[in-house]
Amino acid sequence: MLLYAVADIHGKKENLLKIRKNIEQYRPDILIIAGDITNYFFPKDTVEYVKNLSIPVLTVRGNSDFPIVERLISETETVYSIHKEAYFEEGFHFIGLGGALLLPFRTKVCFREASR
């Protein structure tokens, strides 16, 4: 199984286009997005773009992602939030934990070291 992992897309069109190009070139089986799918704004556009990629997409929320991102993802059939959830594919098990450790600025998802 070939995995393609990215993080910190921040909803930027150039990042999304590069991801699509790499998927077409390398033909991975699964795309993993390790947080910061959006840049706080326009999450629907980014999730819509990602759901139309040709492979399953596994995600966890990052510190820049509002809770609406997980709700939008839950409404798709090809993008899966694996935050504290399991996903099974071809004998492989994926489990994620989104968020960040405490940061010196306000963020959407933070955990204290003891609660991870």
C-alpha cells in the first residue's frame, strides 16, 4: 500500500493543486492529511476539493481547523476523520489524534501533555 501524507495545507489553492498532481503522478492508495486542512476560512471549498480526489482521504483536525471541518468531512463518502477513530483498508489499521500541544496563542484544538 502506498501512502501520501501531507499537513498544513491551509486551504491554499497551490497546495491543493500540487496534491492532485502528485496523486496523478505517483498513484498512492490513500492520502493522509495531518491537520490544518483549512486556514480558518472557506472550509467547505477545501473539503469539496479534497472529496473529489480519486482516492480515500484520512484526516485529523489541526489547530487551524474549526469544528465545522469535521462536520463537513462526515458528510462525504471519500474523506474520513480518524480523530480518535479507526479506519481499515486492505488489512491496515489507521487511528488518528488531531490537535496540538498548548500554544502561546488561541487555537481550536489543544491538548495538555497529560491528556494526550
